[in-house]
Amino acid sequence: MTSLTQDAGPAPSAAPPDSPPRRLDWGGLLGRLGPLLGLVFVVALFGALRPAAFLTPDNFQLILLQTAVVGTAALGMTLIIVSGGIDLSIGSNVALCTVVIALLLARGQSPLVAAAGGVVAGALARLLIALLITKLRLSPFIVTLGTWGALRGLAKGLAGETMVQAPETGLNSLLSTLRPEQKWMFFPPGVWMMLLLGVLVAAVLRYTRFGRHVFAIGSSEATARLCGVPVDRTKLLIYTLGAAFAGLAGILQFSYLTMGDPTTASGMELDVIAAVVIGGASLSGGQGSVFGTLVGALIMTTVANGCTKMELANWVQEIVTGGIIVFAVALDRFRHRNGS
């Protein structure tokens, strides 16, 4: 007789033990929200200390004008730092660009030719830097430290160690304050230029093979080579693009100054590097974002503007800026250690 009893199958397994609660990723949260919270804190601080002078539309427009120069240069620095490099010659590159533009305009060249000449001059100098780094395997810190002085000296030599006056052209309007009939633009053209360039760089980093290569080189150059990434060629392009963005920042600086100044942008490289690091990039490479960089640039220029509104002496402002840079490096180390 066939048994009516059927196999009931295996006994249900015991309920899995409760998994341990997930730890809150403070490093990731700080990396995403930290720059914005820092900007809100800085604006609130100076707004409370000097409301009549700081919290005005004209002052916010001035902050945006100053941010356009630092932010545009910081876009190129973002590519360099994400790839694990560094560049200390940004300020000298900007000064050289303003001198070249002023000289070309003074000799009757069109604004477009003068602007292109300034960008090309910086790009050629940075191409030399990239070749020294990739072909001779020299440290980016040492190479750019040397070119920091060389480019500054070149700018002074071309300018005859004086200011270079230039005729007024359309370039002067890039960072000029908006007239009443231009209020529909909301921001001066130079600020829109920075924002559009930011969107472009963000798209390149996120959606292109070149962007993936930049992050791969910064995460581990040796591993990137083993995976077939053309490291040397990518570095050449990274530093050349960094120079191009420094040249574009030089155009904006010329628009702000309306002349060629071989002594301008002194110390700008520190502001640019601090902006990128405050924005979430790691000095070890492999991490960074365009949005964070632009917020970091806003923080740096807001602090400088707020110190001016409080009528602090220059030496006090330099101490404050130095403290921010030290804080940015410490913040980078905290994020790196937390991520590890």
C-alpha cells in the first residue's frame, strides 16, 4: 500500500541573527554636506558681525565677481588634484596671461586674438611642466614650485616690471558690475562663463572615458597602468587643460583689473588648492567634485570679503587664510582616515 504520508520537506531554517546596525558614514556625509554647511556658516557669521556692509546685493555681486576668477582656475586644479597631482604655479600663470593679453591689445590685436594668446601662452608653459612630470618622472610639487617663480619672472620681464595699459574692449565687460538695464542677466558674463565651464567639466568627469581615467590615475597610478590606461598621455592632457583654465581665469582677472599686472594673483594658488580640498577633493587623489570645488571657491572669497568688510588688517587676513588652508588639509586627512 502506498503510504499517504508525504515528505514535508526540510524544516524551516532558523531566523538569521539580527545584523549589526550600520554605522553612519560620517566621512561621506561630511564630504557631501560639509562645503555647503561651511558656506552657510561663513555667510551667517559675517552677516551677523557686519549686516549693513555685508548683507547687500552689491556685496554679493562683488563676491561672485571675485569667485569667478578663483573658481575658474579651481576647475582645472580639480582635474589635477583628482589625478593625484598638484600645481603651485596657477597664480603666476594668471599673471602671465593678463600681461600677454594687455600687450597684444596694446599692439592693435583684436580682443579674441589677445584672449587666445593669453590662454596659449599659459598652456605652452604648462605643457612643458607636464612633459617634465611624465617623461622625467619629476615630482609635480617640485616642478610646479620651480615654474611658479619662472612664470612670474617671465611675466615681469614681458611687462618691463610695470603695469601694462591696454585699450578698453569687450573683455572689460566680462567682470564689470551689471548696469540697471542688464539686471535680467542676474550675473555678469564672467560668472556665467564659470558656471558653464563647471557644468562642462562635471560632465567630462562623470560621463567620459577621460574622466574615468582621471579618477583611476588618482586612485592608483600603478593599477591604472596595468589596466591599460594611457597614464602619460592622460597626464599631459590634464595639465594642459589645467593651464587652459588658468588662462581663462587670467582673462577674467584682466577684465577685473582692466590692465596687465605681472604681480597680480600672488598667492592665488593657495586659495585655489584650498577651494578644491574644502570642496571634498583628496590631496591623495581619486576623489573630488566640481560642485564642491565651486562651493569651496565661494567660501574662500566670502571669507576674504568678510575680513575686508570688518576692516581687518592685511596681516590678519593672511593669518585667517592660512588657518583655512591648514583646516582644509586637516579635513582632507580626516576624510581619508575615515574612509580607510
